[in-house]
Amino acid sequence: MLVISNNLSFKNRDFIRAAHEGDAVTMSVMAEVLKKAGADIISINLSLDGDGDEKYIARAVEAVKAASLPICIDSRNPLAHKVAAGAAGGRLIHNYVSADGSRAADMDCILEVAAGGKADLVLYALRKGTPADADERLTIINELMEKANRAGIPNERLIIDPVILHLGGGIGQEHAVAVQETLYGLKELVEPAVRTTCWISNISAGAPKDLRPAINETYLAMLAGLGLWSAFMDVTDKETMRAVRLIRALKNETVYSPAEAA
């Protein structure tokens, strides 16, 4: 299972300041710190809705490239994706495309950018809202995969996000089960198996702070057992990263040593 660092986001004020000021040194140091902490991929997110992030995305991508890790661009702005693709020079993941009809034009543009750059693309199991069950999620995923295939993006370059909602949100528990059923269903729907991802911290959003690590780590282990390929997470969270190391060892992806549990 791979770790996608979500630390370089609009919530990180120091990162946003550095991006706006063109402070490449600070952004490069941040990327190296994340790599050392265990990131396999670094996500860049410069705004909540993508508004205006095309102005700064090239600076951020060029600085983060210094860590020599794949980069994920998290934006709803097609122009930001296009600019980032030009700055990245390869090893880029575009996040994301959904089936939301109200944003169809933007989604189509992002899909075209990914297709043109032969880059990886994250597909979200979303239409207007989050599907209530696994069957609806799988229907949306199938539609999006077919659309991506028609655009020239093979399944090997697609990454599926079944969409996690917070556990305490009334129907959050049902959604948590639906995500697991979706991961299981994908094994039947797609051959060979397609890669998957999720935002693991979403499951504990709104929970008391002292409970969030336990919720995140338990759910992460459950999804890893269903073949989850990657997860967006805070790589500076030592407890979560310890869980990742143990999951990898218990799945025989790494050689176990007592240090993994430290």
C-alpha cells in the first residue's frame, strides 16, 4: 500500500505562503521532509475550490519535483491541471474526475489533460452527491472508466476513489460498509484489478480528536485487507505511519522488524 501525502494543501498556511511568494527553497524542503517521513507520492492542493490556483501551481510543482517522487494534483480547476502537466514533466496523477453533471465541462477538460499527457487519473464515485450504496458506486465507476477508456486512458492509468464519508454523520456507518463492498466489487468488475485510493482521515472527521487516530488506523487496516492500493494521509502523524508500516509487514510487502512497531 502506498502513502500519498496530503500535507501540502490549502490548510497548510506556510505552504500556501511559499507558493504565492514563489519560495521554491521552502517548498522543496517541505517535500524532502515528507519524503523522509514516508510519503510515496506528494499531493499538491492550493485551494478548496481550485479558484486561481493555476497562478501558483507551476511554482509548487517545480519545487516539489526536487523530492523525486510522483506528484498528485488535487484541483477542480482544469487550467491548473494543464499548467501542472507542463511543469511536471511526467510522473503526474490528476485528481479528480467525477460524474457530477453540474461540473461536466470541467471534468471533461481534466480528463483530456490526463489523456494528452498519458498521466494517471483519479475517478471519484460521485454524481450529484455521494452514492448511498456499493451498487450505485460501482455503476458510476463503470461509467467513468468507460468514458476514460474512450478518451484513450487505459485502466492501468486509472485510480478509483470509492469516497469515504465520516463515521459519525448519521449514515456514515452504512457508507463505511459500502466503501468496503465497493472495493470487493471492483475485483469482480475489473480484470485485471484496478488501483484504488481514499482519503482515510474522512472516516474520523468530526470525531473527538483523541479518537481520530484509532478510527483512521482501524479502517485503514480493513481497507488494506481488501486490496487498497494507496491512501491520502498526513505523513507527519506518527501513529498513522506506524499503522502503515505494520500493514505492509503483515501483508508481506516488507520484512518485519520490531522497529516497524516503534
